[in-house]
Amino acid sequence: MVQHISGSGLRRQVLFWAVALLVFVFFLMTFRTILLPFIAGMALAYFLDPVADRLERLGLSRMWATVVILVTFIVVFVLSLMIIIPILVNQFNEFIQHIPGYITQLQTYITTTNAAWLPGWLGTQTDALKENFSKYLSEGVGFLGTLLAQIWNSGKALVDIASLLVVTPVVAFYLLLDWDRMIAKVDGWIPRNNVAVVREIAGELDSTIAGFIRGQGSLCLFLGIYYAVGLSLIGLNFGLLIGFLTGLLSFIPYVGSTVGLVLAAGVALVQFWPDYVHLIIVVGFFFSGQFIEGNILQPKWVGESVGLHPVWLMFALFAFGALFGFVGVLVAVPAAASVGVLVRFALKRYLESDLYYGPSTPVDGGPKPGVSEK
């Protein structure tokens, strides 16, 4: 039987969680300048907790499982700094320097082509279309170059912060070591009459956040490596940079693939013109990556039960980034997932309460809402 919630009880719950949300926002606003290494360490511990649990099932203690995971992570990270990062830095600097030349070549190609591929009904509008397209291309690429430069400068500043490199692994180590005990401790603080409901919400939150962050994070890593290696083997200039950038931006659905395709096709057009074969190969390679992502990896790693609409996700990233800076970007996805879960839960409780049915309306011939059957 459905248990109906009285209006006063529902209002009390809404008030409690509203106050908790305000306290959380106040905390972020007050300490946002120092939270980055701690939130990064918490995210890292949360991401690696299933690996630690698996190692425990294989016979390792929690301590040794945590040590093995963190040492492996640090080794991979250091090797990336020594090998991959310098290459990406060089390609990015060269790409920024070549952007004006690429724009000029694309403009020349657009304005000098006979436009035989355009439909005949355009007639005299062809010149105006080419001029406008060239103008918007210049503005768009200029904006993209400025945006990439700002992102990269921000990234370099973050990497240069010693606390991010030193504090984050330490925080991740201790949180990963004590993760199960912390969860049990928090569970012990829950009021006993609400423990089932809170556990239900927490389970759905964990499923949603884990499904997206772990699944989408693994997907982004795969796509970054796939595009970087593939474009480099094809011989595309800045293929490694474009590939990794595509994988990184793939965290936002549809954005990464679109940006990567535009960048790769533009560079290929300038680099290989008038060889259409290489351009077709580059575009076809991107479509193969999209096919693998959409039909094989996305359903398996992320699934359809996450419940994060792409528009809601993009809004959350922009909103939290504007409010809290880079820390806001880090917490945007789990916060968006949490809000979605809580809204669905609140809507479900509202539809079961007397606020929806009214205090004197029977439900399906049964007792009035708020009155339990004996």
C-alpha cells in the first residue's frame, strides 16, 4: 500500500533540505578559493572506490588496495606529465600561431571557388553567402582560439599550484582508505524513522552520479585516445591535440564531437587541399568514433538510466562555473544529478500526498490520504 505523506511532514522535509542546500552553497561561496584540491581528491577517491573494493575481494587489505591504486595513479600521471603533456603544449602553441594563417587560407578558398556545389536557385546570392560565411568563419575561429587560450592558461595556472599536485593525492588516499567507514558513520547519523527513505535517495544518487561520472569519464578517456592516435596516424596536423580535446569536451554530450569534427575538418581542408581523399578519411574517422560511442560504448558504460538531459547538463556546467569558478565546474555534474534525483523524489512524494489529492478525496476507493489502513 502507498504511504501518503501529510502536508506538514512534507513541508518539514522541504524546509530541512532547503536549509541544507543553503548551507552547502554558503560553504562553497566562502571557501571556493581553497576547495579545489579537496574536491579533486574526493572525486578521485569516489572514482576509484570500486577498484579498491574489487582488490579487497581479491584478497588485499583496504590499506594495500589503496596504496596500489594511488601509486599506479601517480606513476601514470607523472609519465603523462613527462611524455604527453609536453607534446600537447607544443602542438597547442603551434596551433595558436597557425590559426590566422588557417583562417586566411579558408577565406581564400571560400571566396575564390566557383561554388559549383551550391544550388543554382541561389543565383546572385552566392557572393553574399561566401562573404558572410567567410566573415562568420573568421569570427568563430577567433572566438574559439581565444576560448582555448583562456582554458589553457587557466589549466597551466592550476597545474602550477603546488597544492593541487600535493594535497589532492593525500586527500584521495585518506578518503579512499576510510571510504566505507565514512559511509557507515554517516548512515548512523540518519534519523531511524527516515533511514529507508534516505538510503533509497542515496542509492539513486550514487547510481546516477556513478553512472555518469565513471561511465562518461571512461568514455571520454577512450575517445580522447582513439581520436588522438587515429588522427596522428592519418597524418593530420595537431592530431594529438585535437583528439585529446575532443575526448575532454565529450564530457558534454554532442559538444565534443562537434568541436572536434569542425577543427579536424578545417585543418584537413587547409593541410590536404585539393586532396579530398584525406578530408573524407578524417571525416569518416570521426563518424566511426561516433558510431562506436553511440552504439557500443555509451549504452554499455553510461546507459539510459542516468537521467541527465544534455541541456540540463550544459546549463549546470555554465551556471556552476559562473558562480564558483573551476570548483563549480567540478561539482556541476554531481550537483546536477543530485538535483534531478531530488526533484523526481519530491514530485513522487507530492503525487502521494494530500497536497495533490486534497485532504478529503479518497484514493481508488480506499481510505483518505494520510490515513493508513489497519
